[in-house]
Amino acid sequence: MLYLITTASHIFYALIWLFPRKYTQLTDLFNLNTFNFTKSLCILQKILQISLLAHLSYNNLIPFLSSINTLNILLILIGQTLNFLVYYRLGSKGVYYGNRLGYPIKWVTLFPFNVLRHPQYIGCVLTLIGLYPLLDLTYIIYACNLYFITTYIETY
């Protein structure tokens, strides 16, 4: 189920990125506010994903806490700082594909965008890696690869 939810979210991101007009037409068909629907769906997906991760990794919590080291903490802190800064700089419309949905989004050149090309996805990958061994290594590799694919789609 976790793999399904994680995969579905990246397919959703790709569909919005590649077919924004068709996506907007679909939400209009159901009389939905496209941006609010998109934001709500993304947040719901993250809540489901985090809930499943917490549930599935519960048995690994004690070993994780006993083996956590400075590198784990550093990766998680850097990753979440990047995610926070992306949200802070872009706002919700920038983070939730507002530019693809017809909202004017200012081009941001401040940190972290002046240093990294995809700071939000890099932040997610660093956080995932930092959560090892709490999370299954296979899942971490799989989820990181989905972020790499999403980065590729949104770059070209």
C-alpha cells in the first residue's frame, strides 16, 4: 500500500506537469477549484504516506533511536530545512503547481534556488536517507528514484 500511495503521488505530479490544461478541464468538469483541489489532494497523500510509514516502521523505532547518529540527524535537518525554505520562498501556489495551473508565480533566485536546481526534491531525498534504518532500504531507494524521475520530468 505504501508503494502504491508513493507511486500514485508522483504519477499525479507528472500528470499535472505534463498535461496542466487537461487536468484543469477535468477539475472544472466537476466544478472544483483546481488549485484548492490539487493542494488538498497533495496534503492528503502526504498524510497517508506519513501515517503508513509510521505504522510500518513502528517496530524499527527502538533500533533506530538506539542507532541514530549525527549523520542521520544532519541529513534530516538539512532535508527539512530545504523543504521549509522552498515552501517559504514559493508559497503554497508555487509548491502545489500553481504555475502549471495558470497562477503567476515569481521566479525565485534566493537560497536555496540559487544553489540547487530542485531543492524540494533534494530535501525529500536527504530526509529519506536520514531516516534509514527506520525505513526499509528498498523503500528509500524506490522513493528516491521516484523523486529523480519527477525531477527529470519537470526539467525537460
